[in-house]
Amino acid sequence: MTYLAKPKLHHPSLAPNAAGYTRRDYEGKISTLCAGCGHDSISASIIQACWELDIQPHRVAKLSGIGCSSKTPDYFLGNSHGFNSVHGRMPSVLTGANLANRDLLYLGVSGDGDSASIGLGQFAHCIRRGVNMVYIVENNGVYGLTKGQFSATATKGSKSKRGVLNPDEPVDLVGMALLLRATFVARAFSGDKKQLVPLIKAAIKHPGPSFIDVISPCVAFNNHEGSTKSYDYVRQHNAAVNRLDFIESREEITADYAPGEVINIAQHDGSQLRLRKLAADYDPTDRIKAMNHVQERAAAGEIVTGLLYLASEAADLHQYISTVDTPLNQLGTKELCPGSAALEKINAGLR
Amino acid sequence: MKPTDIAHPDYFHKVVDCQWACPAHTPVPEYIRLIAAGRYGDAYMVNWNSNVFPGILGRTCDRPCEPACRRGRVEEGNVEIRKPVAHEHGTQPEPVAICRLKRVAADNKEDISARLPKAPKQKNGKRIACIGGGPASLTVARDLAPLGYDITIYEADPKAGGFMRSQVPRFRLPEAVIDEEVGYITGIGNIEVKTGTRVDSLKKILAENYDAVFVGTGAPRGRDLDVPGRAEAAKNVHLGIDWLASVSFGHIDKIGKRVIVLGGGNTAMDCCRSAKRLGGEDVKVIVRSGYEEMKASPWEKEDAIEEGIPILNFLVPKSCRVENGKLTGMSFEKVKAEYDAKGKRNLVPTGEAEQFFECDDVLVAIGQENAFPWIERDAGVEFDKWNMPVVDKVTFQSTNPKVFFGGDSAFGPKNIIWAVAHGHEAAVSIDKMFSGEEMKDRPLPAVTVISQKMGIHEWSYDNDISAALRNKVPWQDQKLTLKNIKVEVELGFDAKAGFAEAQRCLNCDVQTVFAPKLCIECDACVDICPMDCITFTENAEEAELRTQLTAPSLHPDQDLYVSEKLRMTGRIMAKDEDVCLHCGLCAERCPTGAWDMQKYLIKMTHAGPGCRKPQRKAA
């Protein structure tokens, strides 16, 4: 953390995007996290992604629970809506908000404690209901706020800062997200923004439940030898399956790639996801194979990153329960109380 | 790119743009911090050691530091910060008022006389003559006298000070300030000033067996006007610098009601403003060039306009009209600027009718020249085809090994601060000569780089950047200043405004020092940097690397600070020094201390033990 607010002065070339905002306009308050925390890099990536996508800050709702990660929405998108929920309950609040107003962009920010321990059930149900959101877990494998106990995502056998080995099996959030059919599943590393920013952009544009597990080293309690979530370990064991370029519909596709190296996936809104293959034969549209690959590599001690799964047909909660297109919070008395004639008609249909 | 060699004294020196641009390399941020701390005497001494005349320069310097100041570049593009405020000049990005802060130190200092050097009891037996009592000679005297040299200064005018006394008008520089600062030098002790003594022969001086002679006689000859009618109008056409000197010494105290000043330099500005105070009611400046290309400093032009003096551009003097033996006016030809294929400017007549301006007096300030009628051409000093002495650019020695040149007399007209810089260098040469050392073998400046870390987030400098705009120096009421040539126009910053202005300084001497071995590439510094200065990327040649930066490189003359390869990814850290605020947030956010804020202080090599080879002490 720093004591000083970031000076308002900015680089002379800082330019506004099509929405009229500079990148600095997407910043929030000064971070109070430890210096070097991976979470701050994720905040910076969210800021960069939102700026690049010309997102209107007031059309975003950022929701979080409790923990270091859940503090971060204070440090980005200072002009967006925010809700800091009870520990582990962010998915319910997000689901409710999404049902009430389907027009906003929902950004759920959570941590390994908030989503894999106390909120594991919430996480699972929110994914399986298919809420249209970007769910980011800032995953550092420890409870940083309470001084570094193992969290539920810590690898079995990894070593704590005090030298204790973790006896428990980890919760694999990516595996659960795949299993419960999130339609966009990715894993990234906070120390690699070139990978992370396009993934966040693609997730924002994805019209369904998007889940990104971001390995985010805790410099204070989980950046030592024996940790599997340290800067060094993740860099040494990162097995990226692909590199994503997010291409907006208005951009021209220029780069040339040899056939077989690249997969282009068109999105609903006309944007393109271009995946440069890093792992031969990895097919991000095949959910079962994706699950196998992630498990296989994990067993070999590797951390698979990249866009792991993208459903060809995305759908979300509103489609499943057939809500009206108008956000519910905008329906007036006329729509909600259509009068006795309409009631008669419904009653007649039930007779 | 190769990793940056931060051990070389020049690397961090260049980052301190103001200090690098200052000919005398005054440690600007250091004295500005002392001003902010209210330590005016200390701030004054930092200046005095470097530039010898802080009170004088704080009013008159050409301030090469200010156009170089990073603050100007930093405010560029930050329109929302530069909201127009009623009392401000405007919304243009502006540098720190470095020059006027120097005056704050001089005006508010306590008695510093006890801190000034004194002549040593043990003299070294060497006698040095300084010809001319201006800033260059006085600097040589100040540097050498405390080392035991006996100095004799020859000054043609009644008092020492040279250009500062004779040509800078009193409404810009009060007599008392000159007396004080010249007095600090002559007060050292072993300096004799022979005032009212014009030297008319170098040979005679050499015959007096001085061990060395320093020539600091300035550029004393004003360039004259050559147009029809000039000779007939001689009584009312005056050479600017001579006229200013006569005004300074009280020989002239009035001028006609209608005055034309010819020329676009700072001398022309001094002439027109002086004329306005000596009875000139309709004073105008008429210049060949356009307004922007005029040689005068922008602020001096603005000050003249502020006093109601119009500046007419693109007019070339053609003739003086004399009626009944008296000057009645001048005719001018209208020109326009045309640029040839090489970008060279030519002034071509527009073909319009000549313009006539009535006047009673004309002041000619169209340039100054060197003149050495007193140096015999067989005195061993070689002259080149432009009649300038052949002077070594490093040592300032002429072809006569005993004779040195400095200030305007060495390489033509410049300004006070350059004269001071020359004086320092010539003094080093003289001191090395008598120490039996090779004069060209000049030691690099001494540099200290010290961490400013006091605690986890505490630094020994104020890193909270002020967003304030440049403060304007308050002026004395024009009703008073335009009536009396001795009333100083600028009042100077008071302590409060001085503090506010000092807080605009970015502390560029507190350097961002990077230790690649400690870096874990967490990106914290990249994320926090308000100016997007820092990039982690693959190494490449400089031109290529500049295209890979987080924010575009706007000024290729500003260095990139490049680290060696980083341990984990093999990338490098590249920092564009251009618009760094030196706020230290990179260091505050760095979990491993790979970034540190370290104050860089450079001690220029002056005459004395520092310029000589280290002597081995006897066992």
C-alpha cells in the first residue's frame, strides 16, 4: 500500500476512448493491499480491459464478498456501482441484482477463501444457474488477512511460510466451473497482463457465465520456496494452452498465421476471439477434453492457463427462465398489474 | 539496448534537466527543497557555490534551466489540472519558477558572511591579473583567492560588476544587490580591485610579471546602424549598451518624448523600459524579425509589453530623417519571412510603401561585438579570421599559455551564467597549471547517491506532488516604477508564494534506482506509476524498444533507463525518464525494494584539491 494518493497528473499522451474516458478515469481509490500483491495487477487489468472496450462506468456493477480480493473493487472502476456482501455470499447478491436489472455488466470479484471455502455452495449454484456475469477469483492459496493459513485451493503438499505442509486436497475451481457448465472458463496469472487483459475483455463480451481463475501470488504469505502460488513457481510451471487476442468487430484482422496455428471464434456481437495455439491438439470448444487436459497437467504439477473452454452456444439464466427483455426494475405498474381482464384470461387458461 | 550505466556521473545528471541545462550546473532541486524547508541561508550557499551571484541571477538570469524543466513537460496534456484560475497567467504548461526561487533564497537569507571563504594566512605566492571586473573575472577571483592566489582585478568603470552593473537597469537589479554580492568576493581578502583603470595594453600587464592573466572583458562594442541619415542624426542616435551604461552611472537621466528602440534582444528590452522611465512617453520597439524569433527572453518581451511598449515586427530600418539638423523620425521597409528548401529564413520585402515613424531619439540595440583593441597582436595571443582570440574550449587557455579568456570575451556574447561557468573552468585550468598538472586532464565531478528511505513509506523528501500552477511574481505599482528608474519592478515571491512554488518542483534529483536482482516482476510499479514510465519487455535496440513502451516515447532526447535481463523471464525493465514525477510510488509499491529513491548530488569540479590528482599522504 502507499500513503499517498496516486497523483492526478498523467502521461501527456493519455487519450480518451470512444466513451470519452481515459484509462485513469477507470481507476478507483489507492490500494491498501500489500506492496506487490497480485490482486493489484488484476485491478489494473480490469481497468485496462474496461477502457479498451469503451465501457460506460455507470453500466457496471462490481460485487464482492470478504477478503483481500474482495477489497479490490474499491481500487478500480471508482465510478461504477459496487456491493460488498457478506462473506461468500457475493454470488447470491449478484444473481439477485442481475435478475432485477439484466442490462448492467456484472463483475463478481472474489477470492479463494470467499469462493472455495465459505462460499463454495454459492459459487457452484451461481455457475450452474448460468448467471450472465464475469466471475473473477483472485486465487492466492492463503488467507492473507489472517496471516497466511492455507486456503481451500492450496495444493496438497505445498509448504506454508512457517514450513507446514498442506495435508488437504485442493478445491479445483476451474474443474468445478467446467463441470457445472460455465460457458467461458479461463485461467490466468496476475503476473502476465498480456494474457490476462484479453481474457477479461473476452469474458466481459461473453453473453453467459464467464469464470476466470487468476493465480495471484500473495507476496506477504505465499511467495516462498515450497509454495505453488509464488511468482517464481507459477512462471516455472505455467503451461499456457493458447494465447488469446480479442478483436473488436470494428478492427480489421491483419496478422497472418499458418493454418492450424490459429482458431478464430466469432462472437455474437461481431467481435472475434483469435486463439493462437500453444498446446498442440488442445481444443477449447471440447468441454470433456478440456477437463481431462486440466486434470492431466495438474497431476504433472503444471498450471494450465489460457482460454480453457468456450461454449459454442452461450445462454444465460434469463433465457432459461424466460424473463422479459426489459429489465425487471424498469417494469411499471402497467406491465406488472395488467388489470382484471388479463387476470381473467390467465384464470381461464388454468381452468 | 545495453544496461544503463548509472555509475557514470552524467546519467542521473541528465535526469535533473534543470541542473544539466545550467551552464554552472547549479543543484536546483537541492536548493528548492531548502527553500521549502525555510533554510534560506543554506539554499543561498548551495547557489553561491555553483553560480556565485544568486541574488543577481535570481533577478536577471537567462534561465536556461526553465525551458528544460520537467514540470513543463509533465503538465503537457493535463488540461483538467490546469483549470484557468483568475490570477494565473493562463493554462499553458509552465516550468517551476526556478530563477525567481533563487531570489527568494537571496532575499530571505540570514547573515551568511561567516560562511564565506577567507584568504588563507599562507599564500601560494602566485599573482593573477583579471582584466575586466564582470562575472567571469569575479568568479575566477572567488575560486582562486581562497586557495592562496593573489588576485588583481582591473575595472574601467568606477565599481566592479561589469555587465551586471553597467547594462542591467536598476529597476531590474538594485545597486545594493550588486554591491552585496561583489562584496562577498572582494571581501575574501587577497583580491585587489583597481577600479577606474582601463587596461590599454596586454603587454604592459604581462610586463608586470603576473603568473597568469585572465581576460574577462565581455563584448563591449555595440553594433552600429548603417543607414542614410545616421551620421547627421548622431546626436539623437545612441548605441544601446553605451546608453544603458551612461544611465546606470548617472550620466544620462532623460531622453526625448518619442523613442524608437531598434533590436529584438534583451538589451533592446532594457533600453525601451529604461527610456520609458526617463521621459519617453511614446516608446516603441521596432524589430526586423517576427515576434517569436526575437532573441529576447519571452518574459522580457512580456514585461515590456506589460509596461505599455508596443513591439513592431518585420520592419527593416532604411533611413533616418533629419530636418534642420535634428532627427525627426525613421523610415522602415516592411518584410516577410520566407523559408528556403533548407529551412533557412530570408526576410524579403513585401513591396509595401515604406513606413515612417516620428521620433526624437533612437536607441540601437542590434547586437554586440567583441573588441580587443588593447591586445597587441604580437603579445603571443593568436587571433582567428573573425578577430576573436583562439581559445581552448576546455581549458579556456589562449595560445599564450599564461593568458586565459572567459565570459563573453572568449566565445562571443552569451550571458552571466555562462560567464560564471567559464570562470570556474578557467580557475581550474590556472590551479592545475600551478599544481604542475596536465590542464586537459580534468577529473569527473564528485557524485553521491544516497537512499532517501526513512521508513516503510517515509522518504526524506516531500513526494506529494503539488498540482498547482506556476505562481506569478508580484509587481510594484506601475505608477511608482515608471516614474523612477531605481524602483525595482518585481517584488519577488514572499515566503508563502515561495513555498507554494517550491512545492511544484518534482525533485528530479531524487532518482529512481532499480536493482534487477531483487525484482520479482510483480508489475506493482507499472500499475502504480501515474505517468506510465515503466515497462517490462523483451530487450531490443533503442529505436525498437521505444515503440514497445507502456506510454509512447515523446522525447527521444530523454534517456531510457534499461536494466540487465531479469532472472525469471529474461525480460528487461525499461523506464522512460521523460515525464517521471519522482513521486516514489514505484518504490513504495515494490515488495522487494528493487526500486529505491536515491538522492543524487553532484559536486562540480572547481579549483582546489578537487580538481587535482589525489596526493598520496606521506607515511
